[in-house]
Amino acid sequence: MLRLLSVAFALIAFGSATAQADGTRYRDPEGRFNLTVPTGWLAEKPVEPKIALLMASPRVAEIGGICIVMVTPVPDTKSATQAELDATFSEIFTREFWTAAYQASGLKEVTIESTGAKDQSGHKVYFVVASATVEGEKGSLKAKSKQVLHAIPGSFQFVNCTAKFESYAQLETEFESIFDSYDAKKGDFIVRAPQNAPSVLALYSGPRFDGITRVVSQDTPNLPMLGWTGATASVAVQGYGQWEVCDGLNYAGNCRLFLAATQGERGMRIGSVRRYIDARDPRGAASLVSATAGEAVKTSSERIAR
């Protein structure tokens, strides 16, 4: 077993700290979640702090089969009820939202196959199934993944499972067993969690988060003075929070709030931008979901492409 463990995790080039036996109930040391590891799979807590758990199938080198769990504290939503979060996010996490989030992460040839939500353990869980192309050490690889988001008061918990595109069906049963067994926990760790870093606003001249780019990290009443005078075709909020974007100087004229990655804003002229803060409004957390969701699927896909 130890030899198998070493070989499998060497194949995906990922350092790790502790091992968990397969086919058993894994309990997060910090009390944030638990789940059942499929029989034959390997599961370890990586040294990489952003990943709470990494699991690999016995055939990871052949067909893929990597699942990761990422937990992001969101203290501003801790005072909200689960019903409030469910009502709010059910309107936000649409196919358009996930498309923009994945494309903003740098993934290529993104195809969103399906999205939706279901009730699980007393709260809504949101899912997206998508395929994309990633660049690895051996060239381009088309991967397919399913990502499930648990949005509970105080945290977002992401479970992402990825395989080579042509092999996804062979692993789907095991993937679904992980998703179905996942139990997101509320805990005091949320109270102790640090506030998320302020977000930044990325402006792109291209419609698919490409072309000339300008990143704004502070309130800017006169954006043209910074040299951004052309049309903006897509926008991405990176990190927690919302941004107000106005076509006039000094936050005047027509203004819009951006929660996360938004594409297709072709021809938009921007005169001023500033952070919009309303801790009572959980919609501001959508930008954090966008950034983390894209990071999760990109991370697991790149592991397979190695």
C-alpha cells in the first residue's frame, strides 16, 4: 500500500503530508467536512494550503481520476441563514456564470455541458459539468470535470473531480459516490478565519478575457488617466467582493455592479471604478466562487496533463 501510495502521487507530482486509508470515511482534521473515499483510491492532505484534500484513482496515470476539495472561508455570510443563501445563489449560479468563471481562469476551449442544483443534507448544492483543454508537460490534453459547490453560512466548499475527456464515463460512478457522500460541516473555524483579501478588477480588451489587460486594485475616479481609454470587452472580479463600474468620471453616468467574471461587454466605455461593499449582501461572494471554481478545475486538469 505504501509503495502504491508513493507511485501514484509521484505520477501526479504532488507532495503530501498524511495518508488516509481507502474505502473509509475521511474526516477533515479541521472539522469542515467528511466524505467516503472510493475503494482502491488514495487520499492525502497535500502540503499545498489551498487544497483541503486530494484523491487519486488507481488508474490516474492512464485515464485520470483526480478529485480535490477546496474550502474557502467567507465570514461575511456567517450571519445569513441557509435559506437566504439558497434563495440568493440559486439565481446567480447559472450556466452563464460558470462559463465566464471557467474562461476567466485561463482554460481553453471551454464547453459547459450541464449545470444545476439539488438539495443535499439540508442545503442547496450547485454543480457544473464541463470540458476544457489544458497545456501539460506532454502537450495539450482535453479533460472533463464535474464540480459541486456547497455554499453554507461562513464558507464555500468545492469538490472537483476530473478525468481525461474520453475516459470520464469510466470514472463517473466513483465520482458520484464522492459527491453524494460529501457532508459539509459548520464549525467554529469559520469564526477564526481571517477576512478574505480585497478583490481586484481585471479589464480586458478582448471578449474572452484576452487582449490588452489592465488590473485595478483601488477605487479609481478617473480611469482614462491611467491609460485605459479604449473599449472594454470583458471584465473579471478576482477575489471577494463586488465592483461598481461607471461610464462617467467620478462614478457618474451609467453604473453597473460586477460580481464575478462577465464576458461579452463589447464596446463598453469605462470612466471610473470602485469597490462596492455591502456585507449584508451575500451576492458579493459570487466573485470569490468564480475565482475558486476556475482554480479548482484548472488545478486538477493540469495534474492529469503532467
